[in-house]
Amino acid sequence: MVTSLLLHGRIETTEAKAKELRMFADPVITWGISVHALVAKGDKATAAERAQVVHAKRQARLTVMTREALDKLFSEIGPHFATRKGGYTRILKTRVRKGDAAPMAFIELVGLGPTHVA
């Protein structure tokens, strides 16, 4: 679910799953933020800085399942949240699901909004 959240910016799920997802998504986003300045340096980074970037990508890869989501995390999401000190996700309660009456909610990345993938 973290992968889908990073790719799409917003997903709909049950409230319980959204609250649980927040505990996994925020630390992954923190890994993207921690090295955003080093990623921007590119080839000008020192060997120690490149090692920090590799370490952050490997740690994020434990949770993020696709290369596309990992690239988006370090190129777009990390720099976007660089000045923020937390609270990267927002949960919006939406409806009650027909069938089992489960409370539903959107979980989204604050300030990014949903992105449409064709």
C-alpha cells in the first residue's frame, strides 16, 4: 500500500488500514527527505555522500516494492517535504462501504494531491 500511495498520491481504503499505513509511509518518506540534498548533487557528491544515498535507498526498498515508486520518492516526494518536520500524510474520512459497513477513508500525501497515472 505504501508503494501505491507514493505512486498515486492518494488511495482509498478502510480507516483502520489508513491509520496503520501511516506508520509505514512516514518513515519511508523520511528516508527520501534525509538525502534529498545529496541526490540533487549528483556526480559532485563525495563517496561518503553517495554511500548515504545508497543506504537510504536500500532502507526504503525494504518497504517500497517498485523501482518507479522508489525513484519518485527520492526525486519528487523527498524534496517536496524537505522543509516539513512531519505529518506527511492526511486521512480524510469518506463513506461507509456498502456490504460490510466498513468506514472508508482517503489517505493522501499532504500538498501533493492525487496524480493520474495513464
